[in-house]
Amino acid sequence: MTDVLVLISLLLVACAATAVVAVRDPVRQALVLTVLGLTLAVLFTVEQAPDVALSQLAVGSALTPLLILLSVRKVRRRGRREDDDR
């Protein structure tokens, strides 16, 4: 049973990672990155590494996508401001 869970988790991680690379819009990419972080946390939990899973939830699923979204927002605001000045 455990091998089946590991295999399913690995397939989910592979699909999520492929989706992150395939998506071109940075906002959507950050959201898909959140899904990737969640699937990695599930994989770590299945592999009996709960401390790593909690770290992955905090950093990979919450903090990193949030920083990406804030950066994209800042860049888009700056771009609009420069366009208005012209």
C-alpha cells in the first residue's frame, strides 16, 4: 500500500512540476507553484518526513508564491506608471 501512495505522490509531483514549467503567465505560474508545494508536502508526508513536509508547506506553498505575486504586482505597477508618464 505504501508503494502505491509513493507512486501516486510522485506522479502528482511530476504533473505539477510540468505544469509550472508549461504555464507562461507569472501569476498563474505562482498559483501552480503553490500546488507543486502542496504535492511535495504530501510526498514528504508519505515518505514519513513530517518536519520536511511542514517546512515545504511554509516555504514552498506559501512564502515563495507570495513573494512572486508581490514582485509581479510591483513590476506591473511600475510599468503602468512609466506608461502614464509618457
